[in-house]
Amino acid sequence: MKKLSLLLAVITIASASISGNAHFQTLIPSEDVVSDITAPFKLDMLFTHPMEWGPLMEMDAPKQMGVIFNGEKKDLIKELVSGKTDGKTRYKLEYKFNKPGDYVFYVEPAPYWEAAEGKYIIHYTKVVVDVLGAEEGWDAMVGFPVEVEPLTRPYSVYAGNVFQGIVRRDGKPVPFATVEVEPYNDTKKLKAPTEVHVTQLIKADGNGVFTYGIPSPGWWGFAALLDGPLMKSPEAKDVPSEIGGLIWINARNLK
């Protein structure tokens, strides 16, 4: 009986650990600084635990997908192409640049029902791409319910730089907001020394400003997480929701 109880305890702890892993909506471009507009440019979207590179979660059709350029929004939802990886749906998009400038790509995914946590997850996500060195428009806001306003230019970042942003809800700073940070470990070469190291956790200050030193090259996701409104579960019960404002940053080594 003691051995059985111990086994059940281990299984329970392991299950709690797995269900507690951080979910991140990804929005990863083929380049964050584009110097050749004739080269193919793509964006890749999936819902996963990026540091552990899985498991992937099913991603329903996004509510909205678009880009902001020169202060104007362009709807790209019809340009999305769905596919399957490990049996789960992901989305891709190809885009053609015509003018220099900073392009803010964004996606609002469909709410994801996380049965293990008994809540819905909605991660409003964006990434900024500079085209032909224009360097203007990188701080344009999408207008999401929760969003990170970058204080550091969110491209041409070196590994070792700090990234700063303001967590905003309905346009207003959120004091002491929680921000989760993970790398996009698609090569699976990064290894966390312990389970606790998988997701970095920081808090914004009283003005909603957070700061994080990026330790290594690659894509890094910053997820400002807040409590969202009550929603109806698949069983039509009132359940909580988590709304996140995500931004992805690419850090590179200084050669």
C-alpha cells in the first residue's frame, strides 16, 4: 500500500507539473529585420510550451490576424493557411512587403479551453518586423484588451541586452502585472537546469514597467498575464479566463 500511495503521489505531482507549464501563443516571422523584400517572408503560428517545445495544443481559427503599417491596419485573416503538426492545427502566412517601415503583425487566437486548469486562455500576440531599415512605427499599439507597449525597440536586439515594456490593460498601465518569459526552443538545444527554470517569472513595477535581461540568442516570448472575464465552459458553466498580452523578440549574438 505504501508503494502504491507513493506511486500515486508521484503521478499527481508530475501531472500538476505538466498542467502548470506555461502556454504561449507563438507568432514567429522568418526574419525580424528584412533587408531584401524580394525574399520569401513567412509567419508561423502555433500554441505550445515553447521552451519544452511541446506538447502542441489544438489551435482553432484565429478571431483576427493583421498588420499595422504607417498607422493603418490591414486584415490578413483570409491569408492564413492551416496545417497539422503532431496532429494539432497550426497556421502560416506569407506576406509581401512593398514599402520600407516597421510592420506590427498581430493575432487574436480563438479562446482555448484548458480542461486541466478549468479556464479559457486567450493570448493577444504581436511581433514587430523592420523592413529596409526604416526604424519607424515599432511602438505602434494594436489596441488589444491587454498588450505590451515596448520601451526597447523590439528588433535588432543583442543577446545580453535588457528588454523593457509596459503592461497595459485597456490602454492603462497595470501595476505589478505578472510577466512570464520563455525562449522559442524549436531546435530543442536549450536545456533548463530544473523544472523551475523552464518559465522565467517577473513582475512589473508600480507603473506597469517590466525589465528582463535576455541571456542567449533566439526568439523570446514575453507574456503579460491577467485575469479575464467569466466565460461559459463546454458544459455551460461559468469559468474564469486568462488573457495575455504577448510580444516576441529576437536576440542575436554580437559578432
